[in-house]
Amino acid sequence: MAQVWKCSGLRWAPDGPVLVWDGGRRSALPRGKRVAFAVPEGAARTCVGARGHACPLRATVPVRSTGARCEECARLDRAHSVAADTIADDPRPYRVYLAWFGPGMVKVGITAAERGDARLLEQGAVCFSWLGTGPLMAARRTEELLRAALRVPDRIPYAEKRAVRSVLPGTETERAAEVRELHARAAALAGWPESLRPEPCEVTDQVRAFGLDEAPEALGEVVALGPGGAVSGELVAAAGPDLHLAAGELGVVVLDTRLMAGWELLPTASAQERLTFPVREFRRDQEGLF
């Protein structure tokens, strides 16, 4: 029987995105690489566990879940998450950022300073700027200040992010405009924590890092993986957890690699582009997206 691989997710290394597999194996994802795998007939998607520990129940999880964890493992994972606001005594310095994903889509967030721009690559931020650096609680208060005073969200759904990638403004100046305007408004607010050091607006554009500058327009997204399904396509771009794959007659389709976690996958050698998992097309109307 062919060897099956279990995906642990996509990571952004200094040289670009890589798929990580159980056991520590890694598959680099340079543009132009063929991504080809199948889900065996009769397979079930099982919980990936939490904090490096296997799920004691080997619980089955929904095929459309991007977390791939059962309720107990999800609770354990979130209990140790900075993003969930459950850790208040982390001594590391944190940075507050503004991230832009498309027209009208700017969010505020925080990340450990030692991680550099990794968090922005993981989220698929098209461009971003730092706002300030300081202790964790000062960074959290600044994040809350922007949410309350300027109504800046701290989350934007991935479905909205990926649906606008093919209609982004063409120049870095256009893409940076909303970040610069919001940075100036944020810097003028009263009530910044004294321990947070403000940083000037210096917008970093990640369109080329993702390959979106040369990628054809994506027409839709994979909804879920399932037994007996398969994909074979050329990687034309990668942003956040998403792979943009040229899949034959379907054109370019986005695969969220978080949907791969929990499945046992069979690598395939097919050179023919194909995709048999269900796909949802991106919809646009005269008023805009969705």
C-alpha cells in the first residue's frame, strides 16, 4: 500500500512557503511546483490534537473545519494562545500593526517582535505597517483603542480576503493609501499607553512575495476535501494559508491548506491538471464583492 502523509499545515520560511508534515518532513512550495495528492476512499478526517499532543480520542472532525480539532483539543489549544487573550504575563516585546487585504479591508493586530513579518505572511496581508512596540498588555490596549475609537476590526474572514485578491489595485502606492491614512489617524489619537513606542508609517507590500503580481485571476475556492477526491495543479501563487493552483479547465482555484490537516493524503504523480473536490465560485455584482 502506498505511504500516506498527514499535513500539519503551511509555514512561511525565509525562502517562501513550505508544507509541514507529521514527523517534521517539509515540502518547499516554489511557484511553478506541481501540487498533487488524493484522499483515499473510505478515509476519515481526524482531530490533529493540541500543543504537540495527539488527540486522545482520535475524534472525527468536520470536513469544512479549518481548525481540524475536536472541541476538547480546540479548548486546550486556545487556552495557551496569545491571540485568545489568555496570556497576560508574556515578557517579550510585541508590535502593533495595521494590515490591508483589499479595498476597505484593514485590520489591527499584534505579534511578538521576535517573529518579524511572519504573522503578516501567515495572514495573507497584502501590505502592512507597524504602529508601535511595547509590552504585551500595552499592545493589547492600543489594539482596543483603535477598535473603539476608529472602528478598526481585529479580524477579517479569509473568505473575504481571498475573494478580492484578483481585483487589487495595480500599484504599491494605491495599495498603501488606506494604511497610510489610518496610521495617521491612529497616531493622532489620545490615550496611547506610555510604554508603547510609536513607529513611523513604513508600508511593506507583499504582493510579489505571494506571487500575486503575475498570477492569473482565481475563479473560486475549494470548499472541502473528501474521500476519493484528488487535485493536481501548478502553484501560481501562495498567500497566507492559501495555495492558488492552476487546475486545468477550472482555471485557477484557491486551496486553503488548513482543510488538508487531519486527512491521510496519498501523493500522486499525475501530470494532468485536475480537481475533483467541490469548488465554490467567487461571486461579484455591480455594487462590489459578494
